[in-house]
Amino acid sequence: MMRWAVLPVAALTLGACAPAEQASGTSSASSAEQPTLFVAQKRGNTLTKVDLVTGEEILRRDSCTNPHELATSPDGEHVALACYGGTTVDVFMTSSLERVASIELGENARPHGIVWHPNGDIYSTAEGRKSVFWIRDPLGAAETFEYSTGKEGSHMVVVSPDARTAWTTDLGSRTVTRVDLRTRRAPLSVTVGEEPEGIALSPGGETLWVSARGSNQAFALDPNTMEIRSTVETGRFPLRLAIRPQGDVAVTSDLMDGGLTVIDLASAEVIRSIAVSSPEEAQNHFQVTILWSDDGSKIYVAETASNTVAEVDYATGEVLRRLPGGEGGDGLAILP
């Protein structure tokens, strides 16, 4: 029988001491107003800011153990880190990278996927607990609820616009799971390829897209019934999937090819490929997380092994520059 629970968790430690600054730079009001890239370094255990005008790292601070994914608050004043090597979601000021909260998720949590929803709440997977957490009012009471998926490796997460539903990719169980956040309806899991990991919801919420790294495929699912509507062959090892803000295409981050597969969402067909590096260089770069700019003109690609973030022009496919990614840069977020 599938396990399901909603568990309040004692949650918040406020006023944590700010870690020592590791890189030169200031966080003046003027620099905060520039378009800024935030990068979580899973080997360096740090968090950095990169000025997207100059392409220079402007600030780096200690964060937490093995941070993977991150998300910025709706007002742009905070960034939350999923501390995969520990049990907390930690929150930092975007201006100074000072830690202002550490939200405890419980023993063996290993938080990974994270969403800071427009409603102001945070949602995170807890891979070690086979669950999803809803953190209500993260900068205030930080009331925390846990929803079991009952699946191995619940890794990445997306949340519906109305915040009533979350979906996870469950690497170990080869499933995608729909979790109802508002009722006691049991979660619904379906098998989707081999090692599903990347996940994105179309802007209107009508289609759930998933990439399965073990079978080199992307899938379009009905987000309610979880029925697979379309299957698309991608490049090798599509670790992540991200939908352009305009809602016309999705790209997969094909780690073994060092490139991106572009999928037309209307036809569910591949329309082009973009070479970020090459199959020969792929292991030297080890590209992981991908992120669109707000205007859909650029794609940012975290290259964990080479400690870089590639900035790619979507129209031409040209790599415009490689930005500093820190030691093992993975999770990405942009403030315009």
C-alpha cells in the first residue's frame, strides 16, 4: 500500500551567524540592481553571485554541505538553497548572501529539488525521506508539512500555479509522482522511462514534461491522469529539462553529448540541437542544470566539472561566454 502522510515538523532556526565572505566584492545597492546570476557550488559548499553585465563573480560565501538546487523569492530579496548533504533548506539575502534562516526537515532529509512559489511558500523534495515538504511562510513561522511519495529518489519537483499539486521525478523507482497538497488523496505514481530526472510544467499547467536520463527520452504527460501523451528521443543522458518562458519549446541538458535538444511543445518533435561543448569534451564539462533568461533569449548551462556556466544565445546556438561557476556549480537562479 502506498504510504502518505502530512507531518508538521518543528522547523526554524533564525539569526544564524553569517558565514565568512570568500571572494572579494561588495553588495552595494547599485550592484544588486544589475541582472545577477546565483550559483550553488556542491563541491565548494558555497553560494556565489555573478554580475551578468560584466560576467564577473562579485560575491561568494559559505553556504551549507553539498548544496544542489536553489530558488529565489518572489520579491527577489532572498534565495533558498536545498542542502543535499544535510537536512535543511537555508535562506540567504540576495544582496549580501547573509544566511537569515535554516529550516530543518528532519533526519536523513537530503533536500534536493526546490521551488519558491509565487504564493511565497517553499516546496522541496526530501530524497532521503521519500517525500515532499511544503514550507509555509518560510521567513516567518516556517510551518512545515511533509507529504510522502513512497518512492526511491524523489529528486526534482514542480508545483502547479495554484499550489494545490506537486510532481516529483523519482530516480530510483523509475516513476513520476503526483502529490495532492490540499487533500488526503493518495499520491499517484507512474513509470516514465529509465531514471526520470528533469521535470517542468508548461506555463498554462496543461502539460507535464519529464526527461529520463537512462533512456534518452523526454515525455509529455497529462498532469492530472499522468497518462503519457508523447515520447521524444533526445540526446544522450538528458539530465534536466527546462521550458522557455514563452511556452513554445523545451530544452534538455544532454550531459553525455555536451549539448541541448530543443523540442517544439506543440508538435512534440525535436526541431534542433545546440552544441554547448561536444561529446569529446562532455566529461570535462559535465553539464547539469539549465536555466532560461526571463526574455527567453539565452540559456544558462551549469558545467560542474569545469566550474563554469555557459551562456548560450538561443537564436544562434552560439556560446557567448563562459561565466565563473565556482567549485562544482550546479543550481542556478537569475534576478533580472
